[in-house]
Amino acid sequence: MSQTKRSVCTQGKRKSTTVTCVCSESDKFSLTVDMVPYKIHSDKLMVAKIKEIICVVDQQNIDGLSFEITTKNKGGDVSLAYAVRMAFAKAIVSYYGTYHDEWKKQEIKKLLMGFDRYCLVADVRRKEPKKYGGPGARARYQKSYR
């Protein structure tokens, strides 16, 4: 009987951007964003945000894990970078919580929360819908008397 691969799937959201990350066991560390290895990705902000998480969590904790990140509903570049960072961080925490001890998961979670709370917790702010009588949600058209 063949042994199944241990893997977890997480999701990161920021504004209208949605990102999914599948973390699975492998012989060495690899991370791809839309089938492109993160080290040669063209978006430098995203690469920097991914490296932040790798430095905080420590490279030895994620050796032997493979991450496949796919993006949907791409908004802007910044929201994409933050959504990728959130999905990546949540995948690490979820993997340790599912397949390793709870103590190690809590330790990694505490490191990430101490670094930046929004690595693991979604930002719930959304754009307010436009209303009638003006160009936006709150702005009104200028009134003219002459």
C-alpha cells in the first residue's frame, strides 16, 4: 500500500485578491507562485514579503516542505503580495498544527503574531459601495448657485 502525502491547504485574502497555498511534504524546500519559483518571480515586493516570513519562522522549520501558491481574483500588486504572505504563513502554522505537536505550532504562531498580526489574521476592511448623488461613497457633487 502506498503512503499518502501529508498536505494542508490554506487561503489568504486581501481586498479583492484571493490566494490558496498547498503545503505538502517533499525532500527539500520549494515555493512556487503560479508555477514560478519565488526566487525568480518578477514581483520584488512579493518576494520580499515571502522572505520576511522565512526569516521569522526560520529556514530549518520549513525544510522538507513544498508550497504551491495559486492566485485568483488578482487585485493590485500590494494586495497580492500581502495575500500571498498570509496564505504562506497560515500554511506553515496549519501544517505544524495538523502533523506535528501543538507546542511547536503555538511557538511559530507566537513568532508570527509578534512580527505582524496581519500575517495570520485577515484585514476585514472593504471598499464602501458607491451611492447616488455623488462620484463616490461619501463625496457629493458640488452645488452651484449661479
